[in-house]
Amino acid sequence: MNEPTRVLVTGHNGYLGSVMVPVLQAAGYEVVGLDMGYFRACTLGTDNTSVPEITKDLRAIESPDLQGFDAVIHLAALSNDPIGNLNADWTRQINADGTVRLATMAKAAGVRRFLFSSSCIMYGMSEAAVVDETAPLAPQTEYARSKAVAEEALRALADDRFSPVYCRNGTVYGLSPRMRFDTVLNNFMGSAFTTGRVEVHSDGTPWRPVVHVQDVARYFKLMLEAPLQDIHNEAFNMGVESLNLQVSEIAEIAVEAVPGAQLTMTPKPGADQRTYKADFSKFSRTFPDFEFQWTARMRAQELYEAFRSIALTFEDFTDKRFTRLRWLDHLLKAGMLDDQLRWRTAQPRVA
Ligand SMILES: NC(=O)c1ccc[n+]([C@@H]2O[C@H](COP(=O)([O-])OP(=O)(O)OC[C@H]3O[C@@H](n4cnc5c(N)ncnc54)[C@H](O)[C@@H]3O)[C@@H](O)[C@H]2O)c1
């Protein structure tokens, strides 16, 4: 392992973070997590990861929180479009303003490398055949806008002491101890497994780059170790051409992985027609030795086996714990979060 060695991972209790932290720890990194803990209780199976953690809101980060780190991997966010529709202010304040606050304090504390978990979703309804990192952004939702605003603000902080990197992910799939069934392939697989059906409500043509959660963990580790001159203030579409799939193909993969499952396509007005086919050539040019280990087909099979081994039920699949918006809604209605999405009850600050 090269420098850096001490890494702050924000959002470590989320879907990606719960997979990434053990990968970094196994590689010898000293990891500290920082998370508001919204989804700490939302486990599918058990999470045996043990990591020193700071339970804190991004919006309340202070400079001492950032002391002594070589790098920050910034995953914490309200992580999908429907939450942005519920309350645009929260998404803006956490995803954009919270990111700027975190980065400003990281820079002041001498943190050199800041890996921002961004999204290809910012390309929106691109008419271009493929979108590379130079394509104009056309964010269609508050979530997508918050990522675009954050990237722009981080660019203004970049200098010879501070290197932000914009890791634009596709839609992530695969098993995590903090499972999400509100992303496309996970949702189709859960549906195929527990109901024997996959229903596509669009015409199936939109493109979605997908990427396996283990590969995401591996390429963030790669970014920790990459020479700074290769990544300083650069955006990367993180993925590989073979994982640019149309929604109909993703549905077929799910149906094929589950014996007897059937696909129905019933386009509805107002269906999600966002489409973006990402060009991944910059990533492969910069990191020619990195291999994406998981094809969607292989990993749909993995999900099938995993669901069998835990005997996933329809109740699990549709449980609010695995749909980010529904879980936050539950915490709000139960009075556990206030109207600023802050805990009403004290949470342990450092474990
Ligand atoms: N999962 C995907 O398909 C995908 C695709 C592209 C980009 N991303 C980005 O990757 C990151 C991780 O995604 P994920 O799927 O793990 O999301 P997630 O919702 O599972 O995890 C996000 C974590 O951030 C924490 N968080 C939210 N607001 C916070 C705040 N104010 N202060 C501190 N912590 C807070 C949550 O508690 C949660 O643990 C996000 O930035 C997301 O936008 C994810």
C-alpha cells in the first residue's frame, strides 16, 4: 500500500460505505467513519465491520473532525432523486453545502486528497450518443443538481495543496450489509426473486451504466493510491463500456438469473426516461491495469444465490429499511428526526 494511510470515509454506514470500509481495512488503511447514521439499523444479514466512527451531521462538521487524515472519501449524501423531491432544501444543504463545508475544513486541516462520490446522473437526458467527462451537464433533479453544484464548488478549492477528484458512478448494484432495493438491478432482482416478475414501467430504452458495489470499493481504493498528477481535479466516469446497459437489458438479466421469472413491459406516462450512456475511455486510459471483476450477468447470479441463502422474503424486499426515501419518511413520522433531518434524540457521537 502507498500513502495515504489514514482515511476518513463519510457515509460509511450506507450501502457503498458498508462494503468499502472492510476493503480498505483489509488493504491496511486506518479508516475512520463519519455518518449521521440514518440507515444504521437497516441491515440485511449482519454487518461485522468495526470501525472508529464519528456520528455527526455533515452540516455540523468542525475543523477538529478533519485533523490527522491523509485523504477523505466522501460518500455521505441524500442519495437519490425521490429524496430530493421530498424536500429539495435538505438535498441541497447536505449534498452541496455539506460537501463544500467538509472539503473546506479538510483543506484547512491539510488533507491532500478528496475523493467525491459523484454520479453520471448529472448528464441527464443527454441526446449525445455517449457522454464523456467534457459533456455539458444537464441535471434534471435536485439530487443531480446537488452533485453538479458540489463538483463546481470543489473545483474552486483545488490547488497545489488540495486535490479533489470527481468519481462519477453509474447505478450501483450487488449485495451490501446495508442493502438498497431502490436501485435498478437490485430492485429487479428482488422483484424477480420474491414475486417471479419484473415489471418495467418505461419503454425500456433508457441507458443506465451499472457497476458492482465491490468494484466501486476497489476503484475508490485505486484512487487513494493513484499518483496525484493523474487525478488532481479530474472527473472520471467510473465504469466500463460493457456495463452500459439499457433498462430492458437489465430487466432481462434479472429474469434470466431467477428460474421461472417473467418480464412485463408496460410503459406508463411520466415514466423515468432519463438516459445517459457513459463514455468510460478516460478511466481505462488512465488506469489500463484496472479490471472490472463483475459483469452484471455474473452478479445477478450472485444476488440470486445470496437471496436464496438468506431466504429473502417479499416482506424483506418491500421493507422500508431498504428504500432510502421510505426509511427517512418513517424516521420523520416517528418523530425521531426533526424538520431539518436532525436527530431529535442524542446519538452516540464517537463509538
Ligand atoms: N448507490 C448508487 O447507485 C450510487 C450511484 C451514484 C452515486 N452514488 C453516491 O455514492 C454515495 C453513497 O451512496 P449509497 O448508495 O451508499 O447511499 P446511502 O444512502 O446508502 O448512504 C449514504 C450515507 O450518508 C449518510 N448521510 C446522509 N446525510 C448525512 C449527513 N447530513 N451527515 C452525515 N451523514 C449523512 C447516511 O446516513 C448514509 O449512511 C452517495 O454520495 C451517492 O450519491 C451512489
